[in-house]
Amino acid sequence: MKQLFLTSAILLGLAGVASAADIAAVEPVPAPIEVAPPIFSWTGGYFGVQTGYLWGDGSFEVQGLPGLSADGSLDGWLGGIYAGYNYQFTNNVVLGVDGDIAWTNSDGFGEAALNGVTGPLDAGVLYELNWTGALRAKAGYAMDRFLPYIAGGLAFGGVDATRFNAGGAVAASADDTMVGWTIGAGLEYAFTESLIGRFEYRYTDFGNFDMSEGIAAGEVGLTTNDVRFGLAYKF
């Protein structure tokens, strides 16, 4: 009987050792590896729509009479389209080209003045900016889905100018496609892989053109500021 108990104890002990060895041989399950989401790339073309607000200054200087002028301010809403292409380098610098055109109802009146003193009532120049466009170079720095940038280049604008004599009678009118320069800065944000929002400010100097019709020929100039919001599709 003692031998039977001893043999049973030995067998149970060996079975326990074997079970412990089997448990020790089981390797732990490795933790899942988290994959970081891919960083957004700004490389590619885009096409979008834009809207904004414009304000500026028109000037008129009479030839041969430097003290006689009709400077005034203008403002209005604008809306249009834009398109371009960006390329993102490995150091996150982004270079691109951007073109746009916008239609606007901006206008304003400048009273005639001699050496800063306004003249007869209703005499002056009405300034109207009908449309504006630009072709710009663009440089920015990508911060994942944010892209702050600066841009500058050529600017174009369709301008009408109408000069009025005292009493409101039209003395002369002229229209021209003005060519100048523009510079600005903005911020873009990628809502999705394809939908990109934009906010920007720009300053534009459209240059000058001659209003030679009528007895008081002169030179018309126009500068503007504007803020714009845009939404583009990246492809």
C-alpha cells in the first residue's frame, strides 16, 4: 500500500512539472502595432471658386495742372474662380503657380479738388472696377494639412472712368484693361484629401491709363485691397 501511494505521488508530481513546462513554453501575444496616418501632400493641381470684399483708391490728375485732381475711394463685393498647381518638396517647402479671375461691382466717386480743396458740386470722377484677374507665383511651407503662403505677380483689371462737370454733366469717359502688380498672403487648409479651403489678403496696384477725351485730359490710377475666401477641389 505504501508503494502504491509513493508511486501515485511521483506520477502526480511529474504531471505537474510537465504542465508547468507547457505553460512556460507559451509565448505572449505581441501588442498590435499602431500605424501613423499618412501626412497630407500638397502636390497636385486644383480648381476652385472664390468670393470676397474689395476696397481701394482711384486717382485722377489733370495734365498740365498738377494741383487739379479727383481722388476717391471705391469698394464692393467680388466673386469668381481660381486654379493652379503646387509641388511639395521633401523639406515641406511648397512652390506653385496660381491664376484667378473675379467679377466685381466695386465703384466710387472722387470729387474734383484744386490743391486739396473740393470744387463745384457734382464735379469729379466716377471709378468702376468691373473685373480683376491675376497670374501669380506662390511659395509656402506645409504643416501637414495647413499651408501658409505668400504670392505675387501680374494683375489685370477692367476699369471704367467717367468725368463729370459741375452740375453732374458728363464731360468725358474712358475704359481700359489695366495691367499692374499684386502681392499678398494667405492660409489654406485641407479638409479632406480633395477639398481645400483658402483665406487670403492681397494688395494690387493696377497702374495708370490716360483719359484724353474732353478739354481736361488726365491720367487715371487705381489701387485696391481685398480679402478672399475660396474652396477648391484638388486632383
